[in-house]
Amino acid sequence: MIPYGHQHISEADIQAVVAVLKSDWLTQGPAVPRFESMLAEHCGIAHAVAFNSATSALHAACMALEIGPGDLVWTSPNTFVASANCARYCGAEVDFVDIDPLSYNLSTVALEAKLVQAQRQGRLPKLVIAVHFGGQSCDMTAIGALARRYGFKLIEDASHAIGARWEDTPVGACLHSDITVFSFHPVKVITSAEGGMAMTGDGALAERLAMLRSHGTTRDPARLHHPDHGGWYYEQQALGYNYRMTDVHAALGASQMTRLDVFLNRRRELVERYHHELAQLPLRLPHEHSSARSAWHLYAIQLDDAASMTRRVLYDRLRAAGIGVNVHYIPIHLQPYYRQQGHAEGSYPEAERYYRRALSLPLYYGLEDAQQDRVISVLRQCLAGSTRGHARMPG
Ligand SMILES: *Cc1c(COP(=O)(O)O)cnc(C)c1O
């Protein structure tokens, strides 16, 4: 099976991990701050705080921004459930903003319309979580302007978007947001096996994030509430978690980070081949905004109306032929858990329409040209069969 995404582990990655295993520090050693510095430098920002996943980084980010019961948090329905769950962990109510039919990101037009209405009802969100779908940044200039006008906080869920740019600025620079979160899960652009990172330009937020990932404790003499009892002394000042990244994971992440551009370039090359080879098929191909440079985590196509085949049939045929396509995403508001929170089908028609037709094709650094050719030719066979009305199983 050719998967839709896969990590690439080099000999240098293995050596970096082995070096940590042979060192004194498996966790809370020097590898974590080293990885953090690399990310901060890449993004051109002061602070990077590593976590054991993007999910925990998103949770800590919501906590650091003081999200709690009674608060409203808005995000895109077209994302992984973690983008919304982080607000629920804090007891906040989650609501959604429909997506833009071109970028599949949260629509700034829908966001503005919803804000106008929310202001009339006195129900403005305290926080918006903008998700950079597929590796392409949301229109952060527009969303940032709305955040200032309506007074909400802004988190970028950039789990797909390490290495991406918006208006020539790296995602993670937090030019328009309070905190940006990256994920290093193996299907993402670089991996630390499990891992995430929160970026911020705000020193107080960075300290709060660091405290929350380590039980809410601090040893910083400048921050102690009571006199220092001695060298062993620490204080727990908030209810935090053990959300720390280990040195083993950080060493893998740092080693991968040195190949970020290599990964991005190959992904872009594969994307250009897909664009070219699939142009004549009854598909809608992903679109890159002129101000965005995508990290191309996903190549998400939509089956057009001209194709007489359903997405479900196409998915099953491709899978049967060994092509590990996937679907990103089932709109979050349709998940039973969120329906129980009062969300219903029909609320976000663009996200639902997109979902009915979407399919993510294999895209990852190690995908070879010959494998991609096979994906393309099987897809062609499936769709040709479909329009002729006598589809056969591709060999
Ligand atoms: C992968 C992903 C997450 C969660 O990342 P983990 O590191 O697996 O916790 C959150 N949001 C989005 C959009 C993702 O794709």
C-alpha cells in the first residue's frame, strides 16, 4: 500500500537519537532547548516551547490565554478534532466558522459576518483558532485585523504548516497571532515521533506555557511567591500537566529540521507533477493563494460534478488497488461528541460539501516518481471508467 503520508528517517536521524540514548539525559536535557532554538530561529521569533504533542501544546496555549468555562472559542470545522478539543479541555464552548471554497481554510468573509452577528448578540468569541489546512496559511492579515477590531485572541494551528509562509513571513512568526502551534506527528512535514511546539513573541506567555507543560511548577527565583528554601526548592503556582517533550524526541526533531527545505522542495515537486498530470480529469485540484507558500502537507482533491462516480466508490477502488488515499476532514461539527454539544448537519455547508467530495492523495518526501505515476494512472483508469459508465477494477 502506498500510504497518503509517511515519515522519512535518515541515518543521521538514527545517530542523533542513539547519541541521546547514550547520554546522561533522556529528558529535561539539552536536546529540547536546542530543538526549540532551531524553530525559534527558523520562524524569526523570540520563544519556542516544546511539548509532547501539538494537542498538548494547543491545550496549554488555550490555558495560557486564560480560556475557561463561559468563554466562546471559534475554529474551522475542516480540521482534526484536536483543534477544537483543546478549548473543550478548558471548559469553553466551541463554535465553528465555515470554510473558503478555494483554500478550504476558515473563510474570512464568513468570520466577519459571524462576528458582526455575534457582536449584536453580545456573544463574541474570546479566541479564534485558525487552522492552516494542508500546509497553506489562512489569510492571517485579514484575520489579524478582525482580531484587533473585535478583541479576540488568536492561535494558529500550524500542525500542517512548518516551513510555510504568508506574505513572505514564516508561519510561526506570530505576526498576527498570540501563539502558533506545530505538530511533529510522523505524517506531518517533519517528525519527532510524537511532539509539538508552541511559538510566541510574548515572554510572559512563553513562561506560562513552559510552566503549564511541567505541572505548573517553577524554579525561577524571580517568580517565587515565597522565599527560596534551598537548592531543592520549586513552587507549583498553577495546575499544569506533564506535557514535556523528551530529549529522545527532540533529537529526532532537530535532526529532521536540518532537512526541512529538502522535504519542502520534494513535496512541491510532487505537487507540481500532480497539478500537471491530473489537470484534465474531472477533479478540483488544490489551489495555492498568491500570498501563501504552502508546506504541502496534503494534496486534497475534490471529485467534480462531472464525474459520475461517488467519492466512496473512488476511495474503495483506489484502496483496493493499493493506493492509500484518505479523507481530510470529517467536519468536526458532525462528530457525535460535537452533535451532543448542540451542533447539527447543515450548519457549515461549504465544509460539508467539501467533505462529500474530498480525497487526499499520497504525498510525502519518500514518494518515488514511479509510485506517483502509479497513483496517477490508477486514478485515471478509475475516472475514465466512471465517465464511460462501465468502470472496471484497475489492475
Ligand atoms: C495532527 C494535528 C493535530 C494534532 O497533532 P498531534 O501532534 O498529533 O497532537 C492538531 N491539529 C491538526 C490540524 C493536525 O493535523
